[in-house]
Amino acid sequence: MKLSAHFALRTLIHSDTARMRGIDNTPPLRLAKNLTLLARRLDAVQALLHHPLAISSGFRSPALNAEIGGSQTSGHMLGLAADFTCQKSGSPFQVCRRIAGSKIPFDQLIYEFGDRQDGGWIHISFARRARRRIMTVCLGHQRYRRGLRRCPKPAP
Ligand SMILES: [Zn+2]
């Protein structure tokens, strides 16, 4: 089922972890509106970046969220957040900088784990009242810092 011009429900609920561990990741019907909002906002992000987004995590059921140790208040459980990369458009840091400089009404934009070997990813969440909070979290400092910051270089 298509939720927006470029995003299908299937894409926003897919999880490799859920599949591997047999966890049900079907969203409840009451989150349909949130998932549609997420899909539409991701359309805007994709239009800004001019390349398809590779979504690694969208909706997470409470069971899946617990399994991966996600935050208790995670926007993923509300169907309002997604983690992604967009390699053709640049590194996660560059993509975050691009989104931060746009008019996209995100609630939180988090540059996550840029010091991992794979270069990390972008977490973006939406809400009715968009706060446009920008944060960084790295393996090197296990806490969220305000603003978009470089992570320490990964160990060789
Ligand atoms: Zn996330």
C-alpha cells in the first residue's frame, strides 16, 4: 500500500531484526495517520536530496523497540520517525546539514553514530508541533549533544 508518492507502508515497517528474530512489526490501525504524515514528509526530504532514501528503520512495534534497546519515548513506536542514509546525496553529516538548512518541518534531526565503520545514519522525526531540534550522538561520546557536530574519527 502506497502512503505517499514515494513511500509504501511495506518500506516503513520493514525491519531486518524483526524478520530475523520473528518479531511481529505490524503497526496498529490507529497509527495510520502518523505513518502517512511520515511518508509525506519523507517525500519532501527525498525531493530536497534529489536521490532515493535508503530507510533502515521506520515504525517499530514495542516488542521490536525493546529488542533493539530503543528509547522508551521513541518516535519510531508512534510511526513518526525514520532512520536512513542517502549515499548519492552525501555522507550522513552532509545530508543532516542539508536538511537542517531547509524548511522541512522536522521535530528532531539526529546525526547518529557517524564514527561507526559504516558511517552512521540520519534519524528524523516529525510531529504536529515541529520543534526543529538538531542533535548528534556518536559512539565516542555516549550522550546526545545539541547541534550538528563531527564525531571523533573511528579507530582504524
Ligand atoms: Zn531512529
